[in-house]
Amino acid sequence: MFSSVRLRLTLWYALAFGLLLLGFSLYVLSSLSHDLRSAFDQALVRTAETTASYFDEFVERNNPAAGAIETIRELSHGKTAVAIFRGRQALASTDKDVVALALRSNVVGSLAAGEHALTTDLNRNERLAAVPVRINSVVYTVAVAESMRELTDELARVRRIVLFAMPAALVLAAIGGFFLAGKSLAPVVTISAQAERITAKNLEERLEIKTRDEFGRLAAVFNALLSRLDQSFRVMREFMADASHELRTPLAIVHGEAEVSLSRERTAEEYRESLSIIRDNSKRMALIVKDMLDLARADSGQQTLRREELYLDDVVTACCRSAQPLAQLKGVTLNWSAEEDLSFQGDEELLKRMTVNLLHNAIQYTPSGGSVSVNLHRENGSGVLTVSDTGIGIPPASASRIFDRFYRVAEARTRSDGGSGLGLSIVKLAAESHGGAVSVASKPGEGSTFTVRLPLETL
């Protein structure tokens, strides 16, 4: 029921406005009641004081009782009831009720000069004011009472107005809040409608940004996310296409050799030759699949390193010795030097694959008569491995992508060279898995230098 943000915003707005309106109404009612009651009391006290002044004048010319009667007769009090007392004796009054109320409230004869008293008869809803007056050393009390019905009726009328006005104001506020929330959320609706049209087939589309507020920044962030997704999907499609190409060739060779071998009877030597070809291509496919699996595990964060104490110089030396026959067969001179006792904690198998891939890559693309130099040394707390060759080099435009999966420099490096296109990706994976980094510096026609830095003190 409350799943709509627009509805929830409207309800919160109406609730906040209702609480504010309720607080304001209570304050107004309280202030109005206080002011009206204060004005009523002040008017009542002024009436009592005026009556006391008249009584003072009449007493000087008459006896007190006659003066009291004369005072009440002369003053037209309308709805106000008046009584004049000497002590607790009523000298004169407009009715008996005011006398009873004054005596019952114990204000008669107990007030000092300059004081006044106010009391309320809740049963009759009347208010009484009493003021003392001293004449010839005798203290008289003038009591004035008036019904509060008009005052309470007025306050009740105001309360009814507020009571009926509040729901109407809340309804109007909710309607206004509903439309305001709809207008405020309109960009979200637009973004949602545009986002619903974007699928894996049209990730190149972007949301239209028409504002620079929070919704505009949200759309910009979403567009940046779409750009990253588009790039990821593009890389994934290229990866799948390249992987298919890489596996198709050895599979075709295996299938072809099997078909040829089974087409007619052959000699044992011919069968051995066919099986050897099938074995070699099976090894190549297994290597490609292993490299792809390692890279996929690294992407998903599931790769685990089998760390152990080792010496980097031993790893590099062993790899160089194993690559020496390949260099001799290619007519390339392989030289290496390694600083001794470079202790390291890492995955020996992965480090060997990294080093062998760098060596095979350098030997593969160095022409006969060239050279490959390998150096391992300590530098600023890191083990630095450099593999330099005098080969064909890498064009500057391709240097930033040389570590991408299945990427080959056009024309110079092809599938016919025997590589899978994953060797340098494995190098990058191995370096970064150990907290290091790999970089390349190359000039076309002069050769390339690959540098791997592995932090020694943090591993």
C-alpha cells in the first residue's frame, strides 16, 4: 500500500504539516483563552474599583447603609451583580446570589487596602472580583460578579472553528503535497522509463540529463555505470570470440588428424605421428583452458595463492635455464643475472609461469642473432625483475593493450606464432596477485623491456 515514494512523501508531509498546525492551533487557543480571561478579569476589577469610588463619595454624605444602597441604585451594572459589605455584613446588593458567592469564597473582610481578589463559581460559571475600601478607619468590601457564559461560548466557537478547519487544511496540504511530490519525482520517473529501455543489446544508450540537481547527478552516475557495463560486455564478447578462435584451431587439427587416421589402414609410425599431433594440440587446449580458468577465478575474486617461503633468484635462474634450449634453437642469446638470497613469500608455480611467459615472449619475437637479458635485483624494498630483448618491439598504440587477453599486435604477432594470447595476461595476474605491478617500455624495431616489481617487505 505504501510502496509508492510519492505517497510516502505526501503522508510524511501531511503528518509534519498536521503536527505543526496542531501545535500552532493549541498555542493560539491557549493565548486567546488567556488574553480573553485576563481582559474579563481586568474589566471586572475596574467595575469593582469604580463602584468602590462611588461608594466612598456617597458615604461621606450619608450613613454607610444608605450610601451603599445609593451607590448600587446610581450605577447601572447591567449583567453585573454587585454587593457591598462591612465586615461580613452585606449593606446592599443587587441579588442574593452575589452575597452568597462572596461569603462562600471567604474574600469578604480579609483583604488589605490596595489588594483585590478573584474567584470562580464553577457551578454557576460566574467570576467574582472583590476590592477593599477604607472609609473612616472602617474597611468595606465591594464584590462584583458576572457570568462567564459569553466568554466560554466565544472560546468554544473558536475551538469549533479550529476543529473543523484543521482537517480541511490537512486535506488541502495533502493534495498540494501530492502534486508537489509528483513534480519533484518526475525526473525519477523519466530516468526509470529510460532505464527500462536499456538492455544488454543497447548498452551504448545513455540517460538524458536535463538538470544539475541531485537527480542530474544520479543520472550521470548511472550513465557512468552503463559505460562500465558496456565496456565489460564488449570485452566479454571479444573474449568469447577470441577464445572460440583459439580453441577452434587445435580442435580442428585434432578432428582432422583423427579423421585422416581412421580413413584407411596406416602404419604404426603414421599412427604415432597422428597421435603426437593430437597430443600436442590437446596440451595447447589444456593450457588455454587453464589460463582462462585462472583469469576467470581472478576476476571473480576466488583465486587463492599457495604462499610459501622461496627465493626469487632461484625461481628466475631455474626458468632461465629451462628457456635456454628454446633460445639456442631460435639463435637468440639468453643472458641472466640475479641478486642472491632475495627471500619472498609467494606462489612458486604462478611466479614460474610469469617468468617463463616473459622469457618465451621475448625469445619468440626476437629475430635470430638477437639477445634477451634478464636481471633480478632489490630496489627500495621491492624485488625488480626486468626482461629485455632486441626484438621487433611494440607500437606505442598497442602498448596500453598488450596485457589484454587474446590481444596481439596486428601482423607482427599472430596465432601462427604458437602463443595463446594469454601469456602477458597471466604475467599481469601473477604480479598483481602478489601485490606488485608490471610495466613495459618499447620502441618499434629496437626491442622491449618488461619490468615486474614485487614488494618484499609486505609479503
